[in-house]
Amino acid sequence: MKLQLSTWPEVEAYLKTSTAILIPIGSTEQHGPTGFVGTDALCPEILAGGVAEQTGALIAPTVSVGMAQHHLGFAGSMTLRPSTLIAVLQDWINSLARHGFDRFYFLNGHGGNIATVSAAFSEVYAQASLGAAPSNRPALSCRLRNWWDAPEVQTLAKQLFGGSDGQHATASEISLTYYGYPEAAKRAEKGAAEMSPRVAPSGGFTDATDYRRKFPDGRMGSDPTLASVENGRQLYDTAVRALSADWLSFANGR
């Protein structure tokens, strides 16, 4: 059940059964020659749909632009400042809390969001502790989960891709988006001819210029030619099982 495809009476009815909401969050940034610019937002969005089918969760609109300043050297990448993303998340949470939601499960697809989302949670909790929260806001609980963190998902990725999954434009995330959008995958796969070496280098970086210089095609440590719709299906099934259990635990107050 998607919030944006629900009527307000349907949302009121949902709130009589649960005060938890699932919020996909990701990024809009380059993912190498074969990965969609929206990969980090599409992955949690795809998986949230599976979790909702299994558990009846209500899914909020995806927060699709995150912290991605280091990717701005590649066409199509977008970013928010840390302070902007914190403010956005506070407003999302406070808006939904006004209606009675009090448990916010953020399903994350972008590692660069982790520090800022955690800071946003701290701001939300500080409002309550300092007596600055809106008077009609209930006590809130927030959880951040990276879709790839489940041990079952990590084990499967190792089996499928060995040491070539990498750190960015990974075979795992690209496989998952190919599963979700197989027709678009046929077009994107043509970029494989541009990749050399087959496994991209790894290392650190600072700003967008430094990133583009060190990783000229956008990948970090990965070989996304290993990505496939079938691999994405396996990752989807495994991740949905793990995330559904975690969502139910959180939604039920555990």
C-alpha cells in the first residue's frame, strides 16, 4: 500500500491497525556505465514493495535525492547539503507524526546518507527532549536499515559475485534494479563495452573532482558486468524475507 496512491480515509483506517510507516530513501547519482542514475533510490523502493506485499506495510514516497556531492562530476547526479537533508527528514517525520504515525522505518539504498540520516534522528529526538517538539507530536521511534546489510544478503552477494561486487556501482545493486526494470536493463547493459579494467580500482576520495579523477567511469572496486535480472531476483527474494522480519519487529515495538 503506497501512501501517494491512498485516499485520506484509507490512511486513517491504516492508522487504526498500525502507526508505523516504511520510507524508502536513496540518492540520484551516477552508477557507472551500466547502472541507472536512480539506482540507490530504486533499490529500496523495489524492496519496499516486496515488504509491503508480505506484511501490509504502508510505504511513504521515496526520498530520492540524498548526500551525493562526490558524484557531481558525472552527468545527472544530484545532491542535497547535509543541513538540507536533515531539515527535509524532520519535516517529513513531523508531518506524518501529526496524523498519529510514531514509528518511522527508513529503508536506505545509499551509504552516503547514513551519517546525515542518523543526525536527523538525533534532531528529532532532541526536539522532544528539549520540549521543542510540536505539542501534538507523540513519542517517536526511528530506524535506519541499509538493504544490503542483512547477513543473508551479504552471503548471497558473495556467492554470486565473489570479490567483484565492489563499493559503488556494485553488481548487487545493479542486478536488483535490472530485476525491477528489465526492459531498461537491456539498454543499460550496452555500456559494458566501455568498462576497463573489468574490476574497477578502489580507494579514498574527497570532492567531486577528486572522485572523477580517481574513478573515471564512476565505479569503485566493482565488476557490474556480473549483474543480471536473475541475480537480481535472488537478491530481491532474500532481502525481502530479511527486511520483512525486521519491519514487523520494529512496527510491533520490538
